[in-house]
Amino acid sequence: MYDTSGATERALLDRAKARLREAHRPDVYAALETHVTGALEAARRQGAFVMIMAGEDAPQWSTVPISVLGTITEGAPGVSLDAMVADAVERRGARALEGSRQFLRWTDRRTVELSGESAGAYTIVYLTPLPGSRRTKALQLTATLVHPTDVDPDEDPYMKNWLSLMDAHVLTFAWTGR
């Protein structure tokens, strides 16, 4: 887990620059820097305070093009998020995560452009109310999986496994009371 601060952004880019230099691919850094800087600026504008991705010591097999952002979603002062939840259920197909009473889950698909190439973006949104907020605030975890446009993450066995792992990971979430 990483915070979304400028210091973290710089540290991640410095590590990427060193790795690309070792791989004799410094040419890739400019495009990577543009993408990372833009993505983190957008995340901060959305109020993201945490991002989850494979760390430096993660095994190679665990590295996939997926990121998870954590934000706090709030309704109008004193108004619950019930209308937003109802809309997610009715219009986005939101359902309880594997029967969980804690998380609501829905997905979104779109095509995005990355470095002049089209790619699929499969987004999973997980929403859980903040304890004591009377459903006026919720933790929203948004996971985005980038994939080839000719691959359906719901049908591809490899990606289905990653999506199941993501769901299982979110199901382990618990409030600690700190």
C-alpha cells in the first residue's frame, strides 16, 4: 500500500527510472512518467488517499496491470448514501460481494487510450459504509484492470482468477477501531 502523496509519486518514478536504465530502456521513462503523474494527479483530485499495487519485493507472477484506489465517498451533509446505493443497484448492477453484508460490488467497462494504443479498462467498485457515519460516508475501493481490447476479463480464465483473488482480498477487509 502506498499513499498518494507527491513524495510517494517521486519515489516510485525514481525506482522505475533506475529499473528502466538497468533494462536499457530509458526511452520508456518519459511515457511512463506522463502516465504516472497524470494518474496520481487524477487520483488526488478524486480524493484518493491510498493506492494498492504490487510492491518492489512482489514476485514476478503477482505483477499484473491492476491498481486499487481508496477514497471516502460522502453524501450531502446529513444525507445518507442510500440513493447512491439504490442507483448503483438499479443502473450499474451492484450486488453484495459474494453474499457479504459489508461490501457492495459493481463493475464498469470502457476502452481507454494508453500511449496511442487502445486498451480495455475493467473497473470494479467496492463500497462499504464507515462505522458510525449513519451511512453518510463510505470507503470506496476502486480496482482497475487494464487488458487487451479483444479479451473479456469475465471470460478469460487467467483474468477471472485475478478478479476472484481481488474479491477475496477485499473480503478480508475489517475495521480495526483505531
